[in-house]
Amino acid sequence: MPMEITLLGTGTSQGVPVIACDCGVCQSTDPYDKRLRSSVMVQQGSTRLVIDAGPDFRQQLLRENVKNLTAILLTHAHKDHIGGLDDVRSFNWVQKKAMDIYAAEEVLEIVKNDFGYAFHEMKYPGVPELELHSVDSISFPIGELIVQPIKALHHKLPVLGFRIGDFCYLTDANFVEETELAKMHGSKVLVINALRKKKHLSHFNLEEALALIAYLKPERAYLTHMSHHMGYHREIQNELPPNVFLGFDGLKIHI
């Protein structure tokens, strides 16, 4: 059964353009240089997942005209990846059920703290309904899909990537153990973070992302979580290998 992957956002925690920045990329009129916070949607059959629900979650799902959502996977608890969870209220109303949220236990604890009003014993009417599911390294089913977590590090912070069928997604990371990389071998499509050209403390830079792509050998790879320091989309794309592409908001990938 075919799988459709939509890059909902391909920017960093600040997005592109960055507030108050006068650099050329932030002032660019090229729509490919406009990047909302990183997130991706995966659909196969009647199952539709979103990985990460940042502050732009509402805008992204309105843009894609999403009418139903099976579940949300969270890579980690930084606000640019969980800040939009309140907006699942619309799906609660339409689907008449709580939204299933899958993440590591420590991430779920932060969700419960940051969205405490959704978990009070005496809830205010209309708060988001979240059904939390703790995951570790064991694969698990969601609808018609099997999800394999991939452990990585965002500097010293544990984060999760995910493999779903022939698709792998890894953002906000700069180190992956060999045993976890083995879970990614053989995938057809890889979406991976590449913050900028210059080395960074907690993200792969362009050189490191390209090296990992060359090691894993997917059929196609797409770069995400790119800052304004990466440069202009039209220029950077010309520097990449034939099977590597700069992701952009709204891009649809089919497997």
C-alpha cells in the first residue's frame, strides 16, 4: 500500500524568517526560503500520523486541509516540537475521542506538566483530551502502520527518531549509536536534520548529515530543520548529491 509523507515544516525552533532578522535569507521572497517549525505527516490507507506538533501545528494542518488524525508521535519535549498540542481539541470534537500521543516517558511527563490543565481531575470544558502512550525501543502498531523508535542524542538530551516502513525520520540530533543506525538501514526515504553548514553543538550540520546519508544509502534523502544560516534554497540544492534534496514546507514524498 503506498505511503504519502508531507513535510509540514522544515525550519528550526525560530522558523525562517527569524523575527527581526535582516539577513538575505530571512528577507527572501522565494517561498522555498520560508520555513515553519519542523514536523512531518505520514499517511497510509486510513492511518494518518504527525511527528511533532510545534507552535505552527494549527497553521500546518489547515494548510494541508487535514480532517482526521490518528495519532501524534513526539521526538522530544522542546517547545518547538510540542507547543501546538492544545490544538488537538478540534480533532477531539470531530473524532469524538482523545488524541493518542506516543513518546518516551520523560517526554510525557513534560507534556503533563506543560499542559497540566488537560490532566486536572476537574477539567475545564473544552480542554484538549490527550491519551498518553509511553514508548521505548520496541516497535509498536498504530492503525495500519508499524513504528520503530530510533534512539539518538540532541547534544546530551535523548531524542527519538522513527522508522515507519521504508521511511525514516530523524530531527534534532547529532549522534546515533551504531545499533540504532542499524534500524535505519534499507530504508528508501530518509528525512534528516541539517541545521547549517557550520558545526553545531546539538544538530547535524550539512557535512555530517551528508556523511550519514552516504553511510545509510537511502534511495532518497531530504534535509529538514534548516536555519537561515544554511543559505538560499536555490543555491544549496545545487551543491547536493543527486539523491539528496532540501526539504521545503508542503513537499509531498511518495513511497
